[in-house]
Amino acid sequence: MKPVFDQNKIAELKQLISSKQEIVITTHHKPDGDALGSSLGLAAYFKAIGHSVHVVVPSEFPDFLSWMKDSDLVTDFLRDSAKAKELFKKATFICCLDFNDPRRVEALHDTLVNATGIKLMLDHHLDPKDFCHFTFSDAKVGSTCELVYHLIDALNGTQLIDKDSAACLYAGIMTDTGSFRFNSVTPTTHRVIAALLETGMRNDYVHEAIYDTSSESRLRFLGNSLLNQMTVKPEFHTVFFEATKEDMQKFKHQSGDLEGIVNYGLSIKGMKMAALFSERDGIVKISFRSKGDFSVKALAEKHFEGGGHKNAAGGRSSLSLKDTVAKFVALLPSYLEELSK
């Protein structure tokens, strides 16, 4: 089933974009494939209908996403905050993609919240905050890129999606659905993929660009994580990884190098939850994954200032890496019954 958008809001949005707007599209801190793909895909549509469009990200994105068309035009707030602030100041329309809470943009927060342009949220995370005039949110949809396609469809503009923007949208759908293996994939998802392929987009090229362009240091970092930094707690059906500052320096860590490591934990037979703890930006960032009915979203919200999806969530801790891991391990007995189902 397609997401059901408020038709009154769609009509209002059509009226807004019927005249030229100064548009800024932004997404969450540390953009992934869905964040950047949805931003560039929507930007291409708005450019095609005559608007002035800029994409601003709160921080750098992984190099393995730099093949996306116009990724070289993206403004990184941390690298050029003056330019980013000026773009937000001039913006008459601001699109917030792939995040449900302005806190997810971190350093960009005040600039976003204080901007006077009309705001739109397009997102697939649970519990969206009420900070935008337009809110199109559906947690049943597996990716924001899929939602972008449906929004463009609701605006009667899918004929303007060319192979380059289709590749951006395909990348986000592919990565956020675990290459189409998560239960968030629906018949509608595959119909969207079919429409994107009909533009002439090469899905094999997208897959290779994302998954087959690792640096030697990234692979060695992965090997070290699996060999030396993985802890298995079979009694709790849990596995976790630690990414220390020392290891990230040793293996020349780049943005995106941690992508996917946590998923290896769930490939171990009998594991229901996996976590990755990494020392970054003066705090400990945590990625959680789970199988079945166990909600890592609930765990992250309750104990680690986080949130996300039922089976894929994130959190953070101001404790040291050692103390954060100790806190997590101490919580496991209280979740034993849920993890044993």
C-alpha cells in the first residue's frame, strides 16, 4: 500500500511550489545512503520544476556515496557554517528529510529551528516531533527515499525522475532495507524499484559503488573488529562490538567505515540483539540491531538517549566507552526473558 498523505496538505504544497522558492534540503547528522539519496533525489525534482535548491548536511557523508549526482554541490555545515547559515536565512522553504526530531541535526539545530522558511518533514521514523508545517511521516515505509518517490508521485512529477536521481533513490531504498531483506520491504517497494529501473538506472552500478569500493584500511578495520573487538554473550543472545579511538586512528578511520559492522553480529546463529559502541566526537555513539519482536528502539530510548525503529536504533552516552559497555552488559539480565523468545 502507498502511504496515505493528507490531501489538503498535498494541495497546499502544490500551491506553494507553483511559484519559485529558495529551497534548502537537509538531513540528519552523519548522513547515510537514505539520508543523502533522499536529499539529492528530492533536490533534483525541485530543480526540474524551476526552483533554486541547495542541500545542506550537518556533517560529512561517506566517500562511498560521492558518486551521487550533485553530491559535490552539497554544503557541509561543519566545514562551511557561514555559507550554510546564509542559505537557511534566505530559504523560503526548508525540507527536513530522514529525521523526526531537530536534535538529530546536532550542530545545525539552532540554525534549522530559528530559520523562518516554511518547513516540511518527510521521514519514516516513529514518533515525529511537531516542528514543521508539513509533516509526511510513515514508519511502515522502509526508507525515506521510497517516501520521496511517493511524494513526487502525489505531486504528479514522477516523469521528471531521470536515471541519475533514480539511482540516488534506489541507493537509499537498498541500504535502508538491508538490500531488500528486511520485513519493511513490501510489494509497493518493489513497484517503486521497478519504476526507478525503467528510467535506465543501473542497479548493479549502484550496488558496486556502495558495497565494492572499500579501502584497504576499512577492510582491516572490519577484520580487527570481528577478531579483537567482538564480544558474544550467548546466554543473553547478544553480541556487541567496540570501536575505540585508538583502533580508529590505527586503521585511518573515515566517515562510513563503521557502516554495517553491527549487522555481522546478527549473522551469528542464535543472536537476537547486536550493538556497536564507538568513541566519536567526545561521546560514545551506539548502533543497535535486533531480530523478531525485541525492540532496540525501546531499549535505546529508555537507557541511551536514543530512538529509531523497532529493529534498528541508535543511542549515545556521555560515559566512557568502558563504562558505557559495562552499563549495557548490566542491563542484559533484565531483558533475558524478551531476548529468549
